[in-house]
Amino acid sequence: MKETVSRLKRDLQYYNIYADLDNPARFIYGSIVASDEGMVAVKMVSPEGLYDGVIVMPIDKIIRIDTSLPYKKRMEILMRKQSFAEKEIHIDDEDVLVSALRCAMEAKTPVSIELVDSGNDNVTGYVTGISDVICEIDCFDFYGEHEGKSYMRLDDITQLCFESSDEQVLKMLSEQ
């Protein structure tokens, strides 16, 4: 799948990306913005045709990529009607995860992090530091209340999201 992801990234198109073994009919609609040997970053579009942030996940989680023409046509109509604005995201292909964390830190936007394939957002908050092996997050709860700091090994991060609707809500609540 690595070669396919790399090729599709160059096409600058939107795809149905299936990466949920528990629900193989569920997919992300998005554009591949970066990939390295292990991770891929996808700029997501919501089912309503709105920008829905970026997800970074292991390439090996991808089980299928479709260029579904009926769904693509539907999304193109919705994106046009919603005045979809292409958001510039600069994530480096050398180390997708670290580059995405830096991108979120520089943009001062919250992240949601899944650790060790838990299937949950284990940590939510703002990236405040990144070293060679550790990421530091200023944590916030569901209500936007500060919960303290969390430190995790970069190798334990199995999924990262930022600027999706969940993180946008967290940002609004945490800035009160």
C-alpha cells in the first residue's frame, strides 16, 4: 500500500480511504498530503463538504482506497455549495508524525492522540514540546478545562488528528 499511497499523493485528488477493520464500510474522504515509510497524513472533508482537519495514521491501517465516482461527484457538489476553501497544510514527507505535531504546535491548534492502537483519543490538548522521542501535551478535557500535562513516546502514537470538528470545539471551549 505504501507505493499506492505515494502515487496517489502526487495526484492531488480526493479519495475514499478505508482504515477501520471493525467497520470496513466506513471511510474517510480526503486528500493525501504526506507519507513516509510508516505514516500517512490525510486532509479530511466532512460528509457535508466542509474541511474537517487532518488525520495522521499508519499506512498499514489502510485496507482500501477508492476513487468512487458517484461519491466523488456528490462531494464535489457539496464542497462547491459550501464554498470549500483548500487549506494549506505543510507536513514533511521525511517524518510525517513529527512534522504534523509541529504543524499543530505552530498553528496553536489542539490535537487528539490515540496511543498504542487503543481505538480512543487518549490525549487531547495543545502540543507544547517535541523532542527526539517524547511529545508534551497541555491537556484539556471535553469541557475545555485544563487537566495538566501529558508526556508520551512518539513511538506510542498510533493516530493524530488536528483541526477536525472535535478539535475546533475543544479550541473554542479552552479559549474561554
